[in-house]
Amino acid sequence: MGKILNKIKQGKVLVSDGAWGTFLQQKGLKPGECPEEWNISHPDEVFDIAQNYIHAGSDMIETNSFGASRFKLEKYNLAEKTFDLNKAAAEISKRAAGEKFVLGSIGPTGVILMMGEVTEQELYEAFKEQALGLEAGGADAIMIETMTDLDEARIAVKAAKENTSLEVFCTMTFEKTVTGEFRSMMGVSPTEMVETIIDAGAVLIGANCGNGIAGMVGIVEEIRKANTEIPILVHANAGMPVYQDGETVFPETPDEMAALVPEIIAAGANVVGGCCGTTPEHISRVRKIIDEK
């Protein structure tokens, strides 16, 4: 059993990190610029984001590699640097993490399997390349996240599981339908995700983005109904997005987010962190609430 799972098995609720993209933009990442290229050109800026989450009390931090698949990097003529950019991402977070854990972030490729834009084998090879780079850089686990297509999620988990020695985690993004059910953009329910993703080799599953913590409670409850044992991770947005003065903002304050933490833990979450709009301040308050439990 891996180190992160061991901690969870001891009954600890762990704290993850929060948003990354917003902070890269604040540090000068321009629209149309490749965020992952900063792992080589601006490593100190990336390190600073990671370190801020460690200082806020995160037990684990992600890597700046969400869009670092060959398919996404191709758009910036960086496909040949896929392995190097992922390795650098993990090395930076590892340096910031010290004794804490590093989750190697892998997001969707942006190519659609069911439309015939890519084959299963091509997807598998792309995820394998990314996972190997993250492992080489010192990641403790592979965090496949923000998935909406169950087949893509399954292939990503399989590629990471079969080609690295790391724990493999996977989250999908669900939104509430008009009839009150949770579905991914491709129509997948949390219940449908559970068996497929576990069978593929994931040892921790959950949901990220798409909801604030309040909206995540129902998703966690549904996963728990389908499987009482599997550890669950939640990376919630800071509330639901609001369009204000020409930009999208996430309105939930650190205190508002932290107030909902006991409810998400009661529903069955084992790891709590943030996605869009969450800051080190949010994570610090989450940490405080969990420590007081």
C-alpha cells in the first residue's frame, strides 16, 4: 500500500491544495501562453505557488502539469518536451513539498475518442509518457483529474497503473442536471464511474471542479453508496462561478468554504482540497477545521 493510502487507512482526513492557474496568471502568464512551459522558463514562480500551499497546511500538492499531454503541448510546438516538462513539474513540487506528498496532475487531452479524433492506443501512449515523466520527477501519486469521458479516464488510469509504481488517483467533473442528478459533460454518473475506474486500477477516486463543496456532498454520498471502502478525494471550487465586471469570479470566502468541510467529511470524503477560485487562505481554513475535528 502506498504512503498516502496508509495515512488515510489510519483514519486521517488529509488536506490537498487549491487552484494553480489563477496564480500563474497573477505572476504574468499571458493568454495563449503554455502554463507547463513555465516549469522550465519560470521555475521559481511555479515553486512559489507550490510552497504557498505547503505553508497553508496542505498534506499534498499537485504539479503544474495538468495540460502537459503530448496532444495539448502540440499546440505550442512543445510535444517533444512532454517528458521533460512533466519531470520538471514534479521536481518543482517535490522541492516545495519536503516531507509532504506530490500528486502528479494529468488532465484531459482535449481530443475526443468517440469522435474518432484519436485511437485508444494513442491516448494510452500519451498518458504513459506523461505519467513516466511525473514519476521520474519524484511524484508520489498520479492524479488524473477533471475527466468527463469515462473511456478517457479509464485509459489514463490504466496507462499510469501499468507503467509506474505510483498510486493512481482519478477524479471526474460532475454537474447537477435539471432533474437533480449528477452527470459529467459526457453523461457519466458518479455511480457509473466507480466500478470502471477502480477496475482500471485507481486506488482513490472522487470529484473535482464543477461544484462548490455544497454541491459535492451529493456526489460523495453517491460514490459511497456504490462503494463503502474506496478513499474519496474532493477538489471543490470556491462556490459556483459568477460573472462580474467582465470576468468570472468564484465568490465563496475561505470561512464559507471551511464551514462546509464537516458536511463533506460526514458524507465520506477522505481528502479535501480546492479547485477553481480556491487560494492558500481557503486551504489554511480547511486545515484548521480538520485539525479541530
